[in-house]
Amino acid sequence: MQWPQALPWAGEGAIIRYVSFLIICTLLVYVGSWWGRISPLLVGATVALGIALLAGALWPLVVALWFAISSALTGKFFLSVLFIKREDDNWLTNFLIGAGIYGTAVGLLAHFPVNYSGVYGSALALPLILGWRVVRDETKNIFALMVGNSLNGLSIQKLDVAIAVVALVYFIVALMPEVGYDALVMHLFIPAHLSLRHQWGFDASTYVWAVMPMLGDWLFAIGYMLAGETAARIINVGFIFILGWLVRNIVLWAGGSSISARWAVLIFLSTPLTFTEGSTLFIESVWAAFVVAGILAILSSCSKSGNPNFELPVAGLFLGCALATKAVTFMMLPILLILLIWRFRVWFKQSVLPFMAFGLCLFLVIGIIPYMTAWQLTGNPVFPFFNHIFHSPLYATGKDPFGAAVFNEGIKWNFFYQATFQSGKYLEATNGVVGFQWLLLFIPATVLLLAIRHKKALALLIIGCVSIVLIFNSTSYLRYIFPALVLLTAFIGISLDKNNIKNIFLQNISFILIIITLGINLVFFVSGSFYRNFSLRSALVDGSTRELYLSEQLPIHAAVKLINNLNLQRTPVAIFTSPLAAGLSADALYPNWYNFKFQAEISSISSGQDLANILLRRGVTFIILDSNWDVKKYSMYENVSEKIAEYGSISVRKLKIDYRYNTELLSNSDFKSLQGWALAPDVKYDADTGIVVVNVASSATQAVAVSPGLSYINTVVARCDKEKTLGRIQINWFDSKTQFVSTNIKTFECSKIWAEHSMKVIVPSKVVTAIVYTTGHTSTPLVFKRNSLRQ
């Protein structure tokens, strides 16, 4: 590394804003806890509330808290209904169970057009109505905690202040607009589609990731549906805080002290990779929460003080949710199975077997849903992966979904050194993203805990390291080992317990190393984040400052908003720029591996007409074009479209009318012959002049094949016969089973002279046939000399 060039911040202004925010929050939390004699964590929560009020984000925060409370109540009700007994009422377990249930429910509802804010609001309100007494009692407990003296010691107070301050950094960034690549491509795109279109299409031919496991995205959709993007981002950060609490629980389970547990939490929150996951809508926060909670439950069931009757079913549910969130979960299951077999003497009892079986059922029922969906829709349960085995026609057999293998370093003995100082090999990030605890604290912790043979800590070490090896054997990507790194952070925390370090000198060395680690981690805090400018003004949820920030950071955002207003029929939009189109109300066509067939079509064009033909066949009217896109062929894109608006290098364009509606689909649309037409008995036809005389009871019709989602124009040329009357342009739509789907009708008033009338239509979903009518609207006849349907 070269200093200060190695620092990841976007200039001195960003560093000043970051440091100032840390100092102000530290003063507020410390003074507030000292003056009010209450926990610094509660003071931090109060500061967060104040920030939300200033930013205009109170409602998103309320929705996120509403989701958390309803999830906890749902989890509590679920356990009580199943008569699963436990010694204490653990709110964290309740929350994760409830969140898993909500996420699974949204995933099932996503198949149907029922996803409205009212439905989601009712689903979250129901537990509050049924469990209002529980909410009342817990509110009293929280109030008692706030007014009571919780200063349990100077060390704990200082650690809680530090934890609260770092947590506030996560919170303020959650209020900033989403600019992350993966989020705008998928993890925000899906909730936005669900909100705008009320269902998810699961169309793997348009989005290669459309049938991947998405339980994390379904949970984000709950916040988005009720309070927009900011609520989804707060829920994501909430799962980061849940992981922090799980780190604390693991350290305490392993016999660590409350102080060492807090050190572990602070190290976890200060890690740049953790901030990377929490600052944008990745789904690893949700995934890791379920994985780590499931592993902790299995570890507890395998210990002599465990309660396998409770922990095994819960572990099955948590790991099932993890599997429904991310397929990488498969890579972590073997080591857990080995652990259960190795420790079977502890938990294996006849009375436990039904609970073990029930946990396995929960795991399969919840975890298998996305894979069964993918298998049903694509023929590949892990689509698009392993397509050389499953041969789904929706993706190229043998084609690597991610193109050239970029993250293929594998695992080496100096992995942590390389991940720290050559982070780009393992993530789209700058150096230091994995955190510096792996060089300064992990090695001493391993030596110490091996020396004292700390069995619980060594179990964490084995699970974490084996998981990393198994995952990196496939793909060397840091986000995929996030749960393992959470476990190893707890492992470090166990080593920091003073009962494990008896020598005063070593305790002082340990303290110095911790402080150095935290300091460097916070310096490199944004190494993997999209928020390196730390623009505090952009956190204002409403206002010109936020829009100005978006126009600078994400010009496609304005383009998407404009197209949503113009594209009322929601025809597909071709995106010839970075695929950051979250919020688009129509389908997006990306010429990349997300839609490899469209990519191949666009790559093959040699003229503007080729491009226009492809766009017409795809039903495209609007285009988002980057001036830096395909420089050699850029003139083709310009020539076939007309510019509507421009935002920096991004322009919104519309396919020129010259290229649209040029393909006639009807036979003898000019009635020079009746071939192709079916005439009712009373229809009059004059072959010499090529006219038909019809009325509402006597029509001429023609059936033609059409494609769902495409745009057509039905044009007629007609005049009155003897009396003035109304004519009708009509198309009836039918599916592949010749079942009537719907109709489009437009009436017009005839005149004595020939006049042209037209109706633009979008073919409904599942329609394959159109019946085009030449007809009147009343019993009074009128004359037609043309009926055309053009694409």
C-alpha cells in the first residue's frame, strides 16, 4: 500500500465529514448516557430517531421497527402453536423465525398479482392486534430499562458508546439513496417491480437471476412496499445489527465475558466488509443471520447444556431460510452434518428424534421452494448454474453465468494477508476490505485457544475455516464467506476474555492490538462501499439535495423516472448502459449475460434496420442509451431513435415511427380478396371496389398469431353507408387453449367520406391469437375498404 493514496475516501471533504460525524455522535452518546444514567445503546437509538426526523425518514424507520416487532410476535406464535418448549423467551430467535415466515410468504405471493401495500400492512398488523398485551409488557420493560441506571461499569459503558457510534454510521448511510450495483440490478429492482406491478414474473428468459433464491429480496420488498427504498435499506442494516447480537451470543455461549462479547461486536461492526454488506442492498446480511443463528443452534444442541428438542427444529428452520436466501448454503452443510454425527452421543435420544425429524422437514419445506420453482419454470433447479447437467433451453449449456472466472484465486496459506493487501482478487473493493483483525488478532487468538484447548472456540474455528475452504474451492469471493467470517470474529472475541489471558503484560498487548485494529478498520471503513464521499446531505429523503446527488452519481435514475411517466403501456425498455434500472415499471432488456439471447441479437447487428427489427420484435418503444455505449455502432442506435431527454451521458430515446408498425399481419387488408377473412352471412362484399358493408350483427373477422407484450396498431378506413352511425375497431384475444382472455374495443363516428381510424394495443399475457373484427357498433351498416394490423 502507498499512503495516503491507499485510503479509500473520495477526497479530504469526505474524511472531514466522516470524522466530524464520529466525533459529534461520540459526544452525544457519551454525554447523553452520563447525564441520563442510561445505556449508551439506548441513547444511540434516540440519536438515530433524531437523525431520522431531520432526514424526513421517520416513516421508513417506523416501518422497519414495525416489521421487527411483527416478526418477533409471529415467531413467538409459531413456536407456541407447535408446542416447542424452551427455557427462555428469546426475542432474537422469535424475530428470525418470524422474518423467515414473512419472507417465505412474500415469495409465494410474488407469483400472483396481489402484492399491494394494504396486503402487506395487514400481514404486519395482525400479530400486533393478536399480541398487543405482549407489546405492552415489552414496552414497559424497555421504558424501565431507559429510566434505570444501566452503567454496569466504566469499561462496558465505553464499549457501548463505541458500538453505538459505529452503528450510527450504518444508520445514516442507510438513509442515503441506493447507488450499489447489485442492488440496482437485482436486490432493489425486484422489490420495486413487486410494488409497481404487484407480482414478480419469474421470467428467466429476461432476467437470468429471476428464479434464484430470493428470501432476502422478499424481506426487502416488505419495507419497500410500505415505505420505499429507505425502509428496505434500514431493514438491511437491521440484519447487520442482528448479526452483531449473534456475535455477542456466541461469545457468551462459549463462556466469554460481557466485555469480550462487546469487543467482538465492535470488531465486527468496524470491519469494512461488514460495512460493505450493510451500506447497500446485498442479501448477505439476511443470509448470514440465518446461517449463523442455525449454526449456533446446532452447536448448542451438541453441548451438554443444550436443549435439542428446541434447538434442532429451530436450526432446521434457520438453515432452510438460509438455503432459500442463497445457494452457497449448500457448501456449509457438510461440516454441520459431520458435527452432528461427531456429537451424536450428546443429542441422540429417542425423545429427540421426532424433533430432529421435524427440523429436517422445516429445512426441506422452506429451503426447497426456490429450487422447485426454478426446476418447474426452467428445468434446472439451480438455474443458471450447472446447466451443462440440466440443459435448460433458457440458458446456454456449458456457459459460465459469470463469464470469465475473475475470482478464482482459491485458498492459500497466506489468504488473510492477500485478502487484506490484495483485496481486489477477492471482491470489487480496494485494499483492507476484509479487515485488519485477521493479521493482528486472529493468529494470536488461534495460538491461545489451541494452547488452552478451548473446545467451543475450536469448534467455531473448524466450522469457519472448513466453510471458507469449501466455498473458495468453487469461487474465491469474500461476500460468499461472510457467515464464516462472522463466526471467526466471535472466535477472536472469545480469546479476548481476561480469564483466557492471565498475564497482565499480554492483556496490555492484547488491548493495544485491539485499538490498533479498530483504528485501522475505521480508516479503511469504506474500502468496499459505494459511499466513499460520505455525503450526509444525500441522506435527506426528500429534497433537491438528494436529487442533485442522484443526478451526479446515478443519472439513469432520472431516465427511469421519465420513462415510467411516458411508458404508460409498460412495453419493455432496452437498456444500453450499465444495468442500474431499479424502479423501472416495465421489463428491462439488458444486452449482457442477464439476457444472453438479447445480448446475442444485439451483438449480431450490422445495420440500423437490424437493430430496429430486434427492438420491434421485442416490443420496445423506449431506449436508455449511454453515449459511451458501443462506440463503433453508436450511430445505429442514434439513427433508429429520437432523443426525448438527456441526463449527462445518458439519454432517453424513442424508436422512430419510421421503423414501427411496418409489418402487416393480416391477409388482404385492402379487401381486394376475401382470402383469410371469415364473413358473417349478411355481410355484403363488392369485389370490384374492394369494400365490405357490415354492422354489429354481421362482421368480417380474421385470426392471426401474435406475441404477448408486443405493440400493434389496428387501422381501419371506413365511411358511412347511408346513415350516420358508430363503427368499431375490435380485437379479441385468445390463449393457446383457444380460451377467451380479453378484448380491446375503440368506437368511432363515421362520415360521408373515407376516414382513417386506429387503435394501438399491447397483447395481453399468455395470448397467442388475435381475432380482428371489421364491424359496426350498431345495427346501422357502414362501409370498410381497409382493415390493417401492423407490428
